[in-house]
Amino acid sequence: MQSKVENPRKRGGKPKGSPKTGGRQAGTPNKATGAARLAFAAFVDNNADKLQEWLDAIATNDKHGPKVAFDCLMQVAEFHVPKLARTEVVGVEDEPVKHIHEHSFLD
């Protein structure tokens, strides 16, 4: 009969299933990401005229063309203006979607 070898990293700590404590609160922005976004936004703002020149050069280049210039612009825009999350509305088939408001001014 083999004896079970305990993983030394699993000794101590809190019991499995207990709630998380400590750390950042949900929704707290990451400071490094925020600083990087601000720096990138400042770079784009301070180089808007150059950015237009660069995009024009890419668009008129025989090797690249307007599609590549547009793709470059979209890649830059993702850092400056983040994409919105997609939301899916799900309901019962063949029935209208019911909107439930937490507070109603009509009550």
C-alpha cells in the first residue's frame, strides 16, 4: 500500500470553498494599464499630424495600400478608444423580451 504524499504547497492556508479575502476590490483599475493608456493617448494626441502623414504614406504605397493603412488606424484606435463589450439579450423563444426595472417612477 502506497502512502499519499502531500503537496507541500497545499499545507496551511484557508479551507477550500471559503470566501476570498484581501487583494484588490473588483473593478479597481490596474494602475500600470491606466498609466500606459494615458501615455499612449498623449503620444497619439501629440503626433496626430505625423500619424496622418504615416497613414497617407502607407495608403499610397504600392506594397500596402489603403486597407493596410485603415488596419493600422484601427489598431492605434484600440489603444486610445477601447472596444465596447458585446451584450447578448436572451429570452424565451417566440416571446417578447421583458424589461425589469429595479426602480420605477410610475409606481
